[in-house]
Amino acid sequence: MSNHRLIQTASITLFIALLGLSGLITYTVRAGNGQWDRLGPEGGPIEVLDSLNPQVAHAGPLLPDDLDTTFNSTGIVTTSISGLDDFAFSLAVQPDGKTVVAGLSDSDPSDATIRFDADVAVVRYEVDGSLDSSFNGTGIVTTTLGSGSGGGSQNAVAIQPDGMIVVAASINNDDSYNNSDFAVLRYLSTGAPDLSFNGTGVVTTSISSRVDAVFDVAIQPDGKIVVAGHINNSTDPMSTDFDFALVRYDSGGSLDMTFNGTGIITTPIGNGDDFGVAMDISPEGKIVLAGANYGDAPSGECAVVRYNDNGSLDPEFNGTGIVTTPCDVGGVYNVAIQPDGKIVTVGFDFIMRYNNDGSQDTSFNGTGVVTLPIIGEVVTIQPDNTIIVAGSLDLPDSAFAVARYLDNGTLDTSFNQAGIVTTSVGTLFDDFGSLAGFDSGEAVASLPDGNIVVAGYSYWNEQAEFTVLRYIGDPQPVAFLPVIVKG
């Protein structure tokens, strides 16, 4: 009898195949807190030797929800940039498979307000998860903007067809953190600033006299760059009046005057503060900006606005270009447009889908709304119209979480049998001194092969680090590499 057992090293599941006289028998071994539950023939124990060797793989296909062990051998990469707090908020995958992650990196150990005075940070990873040394020699680029970036905003990254990397962020004009502008940075594929872009590689745009907060960026097929967020229109320093905001630049970094005549659009939704936080562009060039309206509804509303290519509100969308829907906990966090034009939004605990005309899509769970079992942060659409939502589990023991839904709004049980997978990476001591997980999924992308990339941050030793995970989205064959197993 030949004991030829092969193992896949992943943080949650090992598949062991025993090739015996009776053929191929599969055993599942699940890990928890560093301990392996072992099952052998007829339930007997199996002792796994060298099970954390990064060179091992298993004999069958990797299954949907498995961490992709061709990515850093574990499916997980963490990167400390500053040695302080580093938060990843956005990712984009290049045509060659390299992953670009953007976020904020603390640059001042004496100041705890990273969200206000941080550097813009961009990291590029090879297909195998290693840092790409062809990008600035280290795989990492940091850029200081004014008095820092942040100020309650995030940043976003997009890849141009020519390989240039575009990052949108906020720039603080002083230490009050109440005076910021939109900023766009463009890097060459090498990581150097693109000096053909405004002569410096950086463009800044002031919209209001107070806070202009950037949250998203997209590249149109014609090369124009669209930046989205919100701005504070109030002239009273004791009050706020935030509105949705879009800015469009031509490929050289100048404001695009064919867009609303100025290159800038601001849109009030209701009577109170309106926060635009997520954008997508349809195949026909219509721009969708989503977020929250805190006006007439006490707990806020989900707000979705659709613009024509020239910047005008699209009357084919609810007659006004604007749709608001009652929802709780912060409104819409992210948005994605399906190939058929339907608009998928995700928030703290929901997915909501709209038809092309702005009405809620009742073919989606019968109501157009699905309640999420995770905290939903971001959403993307796979080629077969399955919907991927990424985020985290709720505190006090958070972990990265991914859920996959079918087009009709039901969980896709071919994905980890329940449609949900969670992965704990970081650890943080809670208020009671107990060790708890602390991870936050902030960005997601679906690859052409169906695999799923999630980026965000994890806490290690009280400090946040960039974290990237890659999951198998559909069964993939892997190589046979031996490992010693004693049964």
C-alpha cells in the first residue's frame, strides 16, 4: 500500500488525500487557534508533520473559499510601511496580475491623528504576493501632501490602460484639519511621479473653503479621471452642510470643461448633510455616486445619484437623477454597476439593488434588499453576475469576511457551503485585556479567473498594517508537492 498524502497549507482548511488500494479518499482537517483537528481512516487520528511548510500543496483542486496558497504561500500578506499605523483603503489589479493597494501611512510618531496627517501610501505586489521591487525598488511609495492626508476621508486607486497608477486623496492645507482639497497623484509604472501630469505628478482642486473630502476615483475609457467625495459648503465654522461632489480631469490633469462647464459638480440631496463615498461608471459612460443623506429621515437615507457624461443629472433615473431610500447606519458604503445596468449598493448590514430606472429591483430577494450577515464595506460583480461583498465581522472579535450572492439575492452555497467565509489575521487587546481579532476589509476585486482579492488592515501589537488576502473563487487545479504525513 502506498501512503501518498498531500496537503494544502491554508489558514482554515487542509485537504489530505490518501491514495490507497481502494482509490482516492479525502480527509478534511480544520484549524482553529493554531491547533489541528485530525481525522484519519474510520475517524482515526492523523499526525501531520511540517504542516506549515509553505511549499506544500494538495492533490485535488482548490475549492471556492480556500485561501489561494499560490499567493505568499498562505493566501495572506501583511505589510508594515511606517512601523506605525498603516491603513489600506483601496486596491486595483493590473492586467499582468500585479495587485496595487493604496491607503494612508502614519508619518509622525508623536501625533496619534493618522487619519488627518498621514502620507499617501501605495504598495504593489507580484502575482505571488511578494513586494514588487520594480516599483520604487521596494514595492512601496509614500507621498506627503501639504499638512498630510486624511481628515476623515479615505483614498482610492485606479490603473490606466497604459499602466500608470492614479491615486486620489485629500490634502490638508493647515493643521486645523478643517481646510482640505481634492488631490490626484499619478505615478509611472516604476513608482516615480508622472511629471507629464500637471508638471509635478500631483493636481489639487479646491471646491469649498472648508473640507473637501475624497473617497473614490475612476478612469473613463477616454482616459479622463473622475474623482468623487463630498464637500462642506457651509460658511459657518460652527455648522456643516456637506454635498456630493465630483471632479473630472483630462488625461493631462487639467479640469475638464466639458463636464458641467467647470469640471466640478456639487449636488445637494436633502436639507442636511449629504456624504458621497462611492462611485462607479456604467459601460455607456453614466456616473453613479452613492452615499448617505442626513436630511429629513432621522436615521439617514441611502442616496444614489446618476449623472450623464456631461455632468447633468440623468432624468432617466427616477425622473430626477436622484434616488433616496430609508436605511440605517451610515447609508451606502459602496456601489457597483452590473453589465445589465442594474446598480448594486452595500451598506453596514444590507445589499440593495436598483433597476436601470432607479426603482428597487424586486427580482432581488423579492424586495430589492438583502440583510447581510456581515458588516458590508465593499461590493464587486463577477462575470456571471454573482455579487461579492467584503467587510468584516462585528467587534469585539472582528475578522475579514466575504459573502457571495447569486443574481437572485440568495447566498451562493457553492462558496464555503454557507456562502460566507471569514478569516482572522490580526490581534488586538480589548478593553478587558483579552486578546481579540481586529481586521477590516476595505476593498475587493474579482479577478478574470474568478479568484477574489480583499485588502484592508489588521492590527498587530497595537499597530495597523496593510493586509491583502486572495481567495479561490472557482475550483482551480494545483501542482502536486509532497509532504510527510504519518498515520
